[in-house]
Amino acid sequence: MTPDERPPEPTADPAAEERRAEALRAGLADYVLEDEDLAVLDGADTEAEAAPAHGLPVLAVVGRPNVGKSTLVNRILGRREAVVQDVPGVTRDRVSYPAEWAGRRFTLVDTGGWETDLAGVDARVAEQAEVAVGLADAVMFVVDATVGPTDTDERVVRLLRRSGKPVVLVANKVDSPAQEADAALLWSLGLGEPHPVSALHGRGSGDLLDAAVAALPEVSAVAGALPEAGPRRVALLGRPNVGKSSLLNTLAGAQRVVVHDAPGTTRDPVDELIELGGRPWWFVDTAGIRRRVHQTSGADFYASLRTQAALEKAEVAVVLIDASVPLTEQDTRVIQQVIDAGRALVIAYNKWDLVDEDRRPLLERENELDLVQVRWAPRINISARTGWHTNRLVRALETSLASWDTRIPTGRLNAFLGELAAAHPHPVRGGKQPRILFATQAANRPPRFVIFATGFIEAGYRRFLENRLREAFGFEGSPIQISVRVREKRRR
């Protein structure tokens, strides 16, 4: 870049900047403005999100596969959160949701089907269910009343007794009074009164929740309180089998989620509070984003929807890319999904330890060309399996979030754009040359700029403005949104 092409330095005198901005703002009075324009100019960005409460009592829902645990969870929550399908083994990880009943707030934990003497991915699922019991204040044990107590149910009962946790016995699939006799057979399990419910239709769910809330302590013995500032939320995204769950387990220092070679092991977003760099973070492991969401079906389709919802709730996304294979169109689509959602971005090349050392420099050049549109995103090379270079993740996250939170004073912004437009004016189109009247940063998280102009500003010049904003003010790791409002002069 030559000296003439470098962006102008922002004016050093803040008072002069503010005076100039006020003069430009006053000049807008000569143009036709709408109510929405006035709201933007007055800085009506009141978007604030209440910090979630933590340290609530924990209620775990356990049982054999396909007894209706996730359906019951959705019934308690009053919305479709957990992925449900009429086949066993849909839920695999333990997934937490905030819930409330009769003024009592608590954390509800859905688990995978609990079987014994299993192997492979099913054994990992059962292990997660057992861990969920150990990390709960009370347990809701769900049994299929139409089947009655099975040998597996009785083995699970022995495990629950050893845990010493209060247990509420749920007789599910009791859809009518005539089936309540089936529920009575569950007294034989020795866990006290079975509560007949129909998770699908809601029958008996109120009495069940009364019993469950009564079993929960006022103060959780397993969930600790969080700092007042609250942890930042990080979503782990990527196509299936790229290593998202392995990275979460490595960062957590424990087998928090099920990991298996089969693609699509994770289906529900899994939240985990992890301390990194001396501060807590909420990491959310998500289902792999597949090639075409509309071409998926069943559990995979709903898992894709949950992944998008998890991204919307996150502040920053770590997109994992398999460095051992060439970059795919699917990878770039995941990155674009993060940008479209307006979230801060970090790109992590996983499985870097599998790349031949002679190939690494060439691979980095290829990635630079493939991702030329997102040169602003921090990139790190890691190995989720071994933990190599995962310590660099915190610095990249903090950089992206700082940019995402950045707000430029209106005076400085207009001084910068004024000097930039004078040095590099918009091209003349059709005998007219649009002129920038005034600019303001309407919001941050992500940074959103609104430019008032006398004519349409074409896409190429908007990209030029974005690049110069990045060079002058940083914004490393954050998307920038620029909107232009064309306003005409008032008629005398």
C-alpha cells in the first residue's frame, strides 16, 4: 500500500471531532428524515440481555431409551427444545435447560437412554447419564408404564439407590384413566409412589412437577454461583466429525460429551461452564452443520435447527475446520452462517498434528486464498485430541469479542469518513456523485454503521469503506454491517 492509499488517521482533537459531527448533524435538518432515522440518530440502541441466573437446583431426567424422557422435558419446559423422534437413542449427551414451576426455578437435565452392558457409542451415552445423576440434586426416573418394569429398570434402580439422591418415579405413557393400573405395577421397583403421566398429552404433569420441586433443595449442593459479570457464550460450530466434541472435552478436562468416529454423534447443543485464562466461559457444543438442512430428516433435521438457535444465543463462534483435508464448500457455508448471524468469529484449524510438516506452509497459503473474504477473522491451528495450541484459543476469543463490543464515537467516525471521502470520493455514476452527509454507529455486537447519503452507494464502495474502517479501528474477528439511507433535500 502506497502512502497515498493509506487510510487517513482519525483526527486527534476529540473536541474538534464533536463540533464537526454536530455541524454535520445540524445539516441533516435540510433533508427529509423519517422517524426511524431520528431514532438511529438519537442512539436508540437499547438492546440489553438479562444475565442468566445460575447456581439453581438440578433435576436430572433418566431412564431407558425411548421411554419418553425428551418428550417429558419438552412438556416441562413448555416448548420443543430437546430433539424428539420415535426411535431409541436420539438423545446422547446430557443437556441442561433452565426451567420453572410454581415460582421455583431449577435446571432440568435431559440424558441419553441408560442401558447396561453396552459397547461403542451407546456405552458412552450411558456413562453420560450416570454422570448426570452424580451432578444432580434430585432425579426423575422415567419408566414406560405400558411395558412395565424391566431387568434394565431394576439395574438402574440399584444404581440410583447407591447415588443416595432423591428419586421421583415417573410412569409415562399413561394416556387415559384405564391405564393407571399399569402404573401401579411400578410400586414393585421400591422407589415409592409412581406418578402416572402422559408426557405426550400433558396428563398428570402438574402433580409430577409438584413432587419433583418438593424433592429439590432450596440451595443446590452441586451447582455453584457464577461471577456477577457473567461468562461469555462461545458456540463450537463446524461440519460433522470435525472435532467439536473432542475440543469441548479437552477444554473441560473431562468426558463431558459423547465422542465417536461416526459423524453426527452430537444432536442437542451441550452447554458447559469452563474456566480458561482465569475467567469462566460458556462453551456450547453443537451438532455438525450438514450440507443441506432441507435435505435432512428426523433427528438430524431438528439437530440442525437447534444448532442455529445455539448460534443465535452465542456471542462468538469458533468454527472448526479439518486441516487434514482440503477446505470444502460446507466449511465456507458454516463461516457465512456465523457472519449472517452477526456473531464474532474465530477460525480454528483442527487436526493440525495430522498435516505433514512439509505441507503446512502450502496449506496456509491455500487457506489464505480460500478465505480471502474473512481475512479479518483470527485463525489458530490446534489439535483438539491432544490439546496442542488450545491455550491460544482464549487470546483469539478475547480479541474477537473486544472488536464485537467496540463502539466508535460519532465525532471520530465522521472526521474519519470525511477525510476518507475527500481523498477517495465515490465514483460518478450517471452524471451524479453520491455524497456522505452523516454517519453514526447505531449499534455494537456486531458493529452496525448507518450512513446518510445523497445517493445510492454501490457495493464496491461499501466494501472499500469497510476495509478502511478495519484498517483504522481494528475490528479483528467481528463482522461489520454498513447500511446506507438515501435522503433527499427538503423542498423550499
